[in-house]
Amino acid sequence: MEERGIQDTRVPSSSRSSDLNQIQFPDPTRLHRHICKRLGLEADTPGLKRTNDGKYGVEYAECLASCGTGPVMMCNDDFYENVTNDGADEILEKYDE
């Protein structure tokens, strides 16, 4: 099974695992908590969190350099702006396909 990840990390793209779909987003108070809850992860735990099935990894990012269009979210190299909780759910469904 391909591992997918929700990750908001400061790891340079050149050092990321090609097997993990990384989603990045700098909003721990709303978007981060929503996605962690949806995936059954603890939002308050620091560092990278992975789902039990290894399909997703989530980690908070301090900044994605898009203050004017936030909240933002990245999954691998795909950048999403003005993300709502419902929008995040739609994005996750896209990566579930």
C-alpha cells in the first residue's frame, strides 16, 4: 500500500521520502486540529504523527510563506490556499483515490 502523509514540516523537498505524500499547513488551531481529528491523530503531540496504517503523516509547519492567502496546506508539491475544514476534507479525499 502506498503511504500518504499529511505533513507540515520544515524538511526540504529533496530530503523527503518519495513514498510519503506530505501535506503541509501552518494552522495548528483549526486546520491542523481538524485534519488530525479526521485521521485519528493527537494534534497536541509535537513532531511527525503517522496514522496506524502508515498512509498519512502529519506535522505542523511554522510558515509556508503565504500569509495573504492562508490558511494554506501543502501535500507533497501541491499547494492549496484559503483552505477551510471542508476544503481540507476534499483535498484528503483526492489523495485517498
